[in-house]
Amino acid sequence: MKNRHLILPFALAATAFAQTGQIDAPRIGILGEAKLTVNEVIERVLTGDTELTVSRITKQEAVLGLRAAQGIFDPRLGFTGRQSRVIAPVSSSLGGATNGKLTNKEFLADPSLSGLSPIFGGSYRLDFSNSRQRTDSAFATLNPQFLTTLSLTVNQPLVRGLRYDDNRHRIQVARRNIHLSSEQFRQRLIDIVTRAVQAWWELDFAYRNLDVQKEAVRLVERQDASNRRLVEQGLLAPVDVVQTQTLLATFQQNLYTAQSNLTASENALKALMLPERTDLMWGMALVPERTANTASLSLTLDEAIKQALANRPELKQADIALDMNRLDVKLAREQTKPQVDAFATVAANGLAGKLITQSGANPFSSAFGPIIGQINQLSAVNGLPPVPAISFGGGTVPPIFVGGYGQSLNALGTGHFTTAVAGITFSLPLRNRTATAQAAISAAEGKRLTTQHHQVEMAIEQDVRNALQFAVSNDARLAAARKALSNAQEQFESEQRQFQAGTSSVFLVLQRQTDLVNARTRSIRAEADAGEATANLDRALARTLETRKIEVK
């Protein structure tokens, strides 16, 4: 009878605990509970993580950076408008002025289209100049007159800048910045998902460990109550009560520690998931809810390393950095070449105006008129024909030039009045130390990046080996922990039977109970560690997003 009242089976602990009430400390700031699977945690983390938001913005900035770099090749539409009035003093009669001054008025409209070539590094400019000019010069035959000019100017590098230049360099770098930001974003995704999974496993362990400690306290409390009754009946020595009291105090300490650890794990997960401190979920107890786990380790070391080297975002970032350095070297070498540019301009011109008749005597005609008259008199005496009068500023204006602005355009369109200019320019700084030094700097930077690339490969090699070993070892440890738990359960039940048969003691029963509690704790710890090790292996192999079915957009 003594033995029957002494120990209750471990399996009845949860029922006994439910009947006797709460034995742990109250939860601070907890008003309810919410069940969360690991996939729900990941979804919330991806939605609320601020660093992930920053990474998304950085990726968008890289896309906009490419657009900005490409904008250098957008054609530029320009316009120049000008109206002028010039009154110039003129002292010579040859200036065509009256009263000692000459007045010229002009209205100019010059639209243009210019730009840079994205292929061979050249530039172009198309101008369409239109002007209306009016003057009071005595020699003018068209007043007002309309001048039109359509010109195209092209500048083409022949050596430096022909195959590669700064504008094309910025575009290539911007394109690689997009890939770089994408890999940085993917790395951030992998890291945050891994942290979320590991935080969920820590919370799962904390909850289950708290249940284990509660069961342990409840068992010892019932054991202590039973021992006290037996001491009062004279069936046990008082020292047996001291033993249970000591173990009870130890288990209570473990319980409160487990509760504190639960709160810490819970808040760590909330800090990952919740974007604001005012979120109502801060006041909820997060209860981990398990789903079926079908993951298995069937990967060799060589396969794991090969997969990691092909997919790790850190290595891809190092590859992009090397590629960008090759572009820098290419540009720097281009700058060491001489600047040899060819340029050409072709233009078509048009002219038209209102034909006017000169008023007043032409000063040249007035000056030479008497002389011509005397010559003709002498010619007549000697039987010679007369000399015709000399006309200054007279003559017939070609009909194509008579008219308004439309006629000037017609004259331009005929292509009879053209201008063609072609030439070449050459420039080379003596010694060219700046470009040479910059090329050497870019080459040295390439060596540094190559060394860093090798370091990244070495770090990945180490990381994959460790992660794979941890995953395999933790799976084996979990199997061993479950076996140890089964053995501890059998030993505890066996010790109970021996105590009931009178061949054991309270001390041994309590020892087996302690061993069972520790075995259960080690088992759930091994299970959590195995889950975290699997998440870490996924991270090391850069397959986290594929495993969790997360699509990067």
C-alpha cells in the first residue's frame, strides 16, 4: 500500500497538472495566443522585415540607374531665338549709310536636334537656321531678305572612344548593378528566411521544454505530498521529504528558466515578424504549429559543394565585381590612346527677299558719271564707240531669290547652294601619366578582386562542409536522443515496479525521474537543432528559396 501511494506513473502528469491549476509564473503582457506554422512565420517575416524593404528599394534604384545611364543617348531638341537691332555709325560713303548711320534688324529662329551615338561614340547636330534681315543700306537689293540654312555636323572618334567610352561604360556598369542588387536581395531573402526558420525552431523547443518542466514539477509535487502523508503515518523517514523538496526546488528553477527562455524566443520571433512596435501581436503568445516534414539528406559532399558554388549569391556578387572591374580596365586602357576625331559638316542654304529699287543717286555712279561722259566725247571725236555707263549695285537679281520666306525654302531645297567641310583633330597629352596610372590602378584592383573571389570560394567550401556535417550529425544525434528517451522511460517504469516490490528507494525513483526529464529535454533539443541544421544547410547550398517555394520577383 505504501508503494502504491508513493509514485504515480509519469504518463498521468499532464492530467494531474490540468486538475491542480497553474504552477508557473504569469506571462507579462500576454493577452491571447496565435498558432503559427513555420511557413506562416516566413510569410510574415517577408512582409514585415524593414531590411528587406530597403533591399527592394535598392534593387529599384539600380533599375532606375540603368535608365538614367541610357538617357545620355536620348536626342536633345534645342531652340535658339533672337531678335536684334543694330544702329552702326558709318563715316564712309562706301558703307551704304545715309546720314552717317546704318540700321540693321534681324529676327533669328534656330531649332536643332543633337545627340550621341550609342554604337561608335560619335555625336551629331542638325540645325535649321531661319533669319529675317532688314537694312537701310543704299546697296541692298533685297530688303527684307530671308536666309535659311539646314546643316548637319558629325564628329566621330577614330581611336580613343571608338569601341568604348565613358557613356557606354556607365550603361554596362548600371546593367551589372542590377544583377548585383538582385543577388544582394536574394542573399537577404535567404538570410532572413533562415533566421525565421531557426527562430521558429527555438520557439518550438522553448514551448515543449516548458511543458516538460511543468510535468516534472507536477510529478515531484505529488511525490512530495505522498511522502508527507507517509511520514505522518510513520511509513517513511523525514529525510525522504527533504529529498523530494530539494528536487522540487530544482525543477521549479528549471521551470522559471524555461518560461523566461520561452518569452525571449517568442519576442525574438516577433521582432523578426512585426514591422511596428504597436502591432497587436506583441500581446499574443505565439504557439508553434507543426506540419509534415518530408526533408531528407541524400546529398554527397561533392554534389553539395558544386551546388553551392553554382548558386551562392556571395560568389555571384564576386563574379559581378570582377566583371565590372574588367570594364574599368577596358575604359582605362581606352583612355591611354590618342584622341583622333574626324568631323564633317554639310549644309544647304537658301535666300529670298523683296526686290527694291534704289532711291537717290548711287555714289559710285555719281562719281564716275562725269568721267565716263568725257571719255565718250573724246571717243566720238576719234570715231570710237561710246563707253557704256557703269552700274554699281544694279543688275538683275535671279528670280529664284525674289520672294518671301517660302521662296527661301524653295532655294534651299534645290540643293544648289551648299557647304561641305571635313577635317580631323588630334590630341595626346605628353607622357599621359593620368591615364596610364588609372589603367594600372584598375589592373591592381582586378588582382585584389580575384584574391577576394578565391577567399569567397574557400569560405563557401568551409561553410558547406560544416553545414553538411552538422546536418548529418544532428540527424544522428536526434535518433540517439530518441533512443535514450525510450530507454529512460523504460528505466523509470522499471524503477517504479521495483519500488512497489520493495527492492528500490525513493532516491532511486527520483533519480530515474530526473533522468527521464533530462532525456526528454535532450530529445526536443536535438529535434530543434536538427531542424535548424537543415535550414542552415539550405542556406549554405543557396536552396532556401526553392525549398520554401519562394519566388523572387
